[in-house]
Amino acid sequence: MRPKKIRWVMCEPGERCFRPQCKQEKDLQGVVLNLDEFEVMRLFHLAGYDQAKIAKQMRIHQSTISRILNSAHKKVTDALVNIKAIKIEGGCCQIVGKDRK
């Protein structure tokens, strides 16, 4: 299997974890949203970028952006439908400043 290419992201979420308050913490399951999934969702949904622009900014292929976006949507949907926590962490990413596009 080929190693993953480093994804360049501009938004470091820090420590982020979202959890439903309607369940006890001991009964709560969770999903992990990778940093690249978080960044793709941010750029696509909030910044309004198309997949080609996101791919150029993150320095990966457009088809990879499509797969990342699909994976992120599945995880967030699973968390919302099945009342799970969402934790954002990990991934093969390099954080860059906004001045280094």
C-alpha cells in the first residue's frame, strides 16, 4: 500500500470534542474526524470552495478530496443519527499559516 501524501491544512482546530448532553458520558460512543476531513468540510461548506480549489490548496488530487469529504459526511452523520461524540484529531497533515498558500 502506498503511503499517504501529506495534506496541507490552514486551520488547526486545537482540542475539539463535541458530545451530546442527552447521554451519560460512560454510555457514549464516539467517532474520530481526522484533521484533513475537518479542513475539507470547513473549506467546502463554510468557505464555499469547490473541490478543485481545495485540492490545489491542500496539495492533493481532487479525487482524494471527494473521498475525504464523503468519509467526513459519513462520520458526522453517524454521530448525529446515533447520538455519538465527535473528536477531531490526527491525520497526515502539515499545518501551514495563511500567508503560505
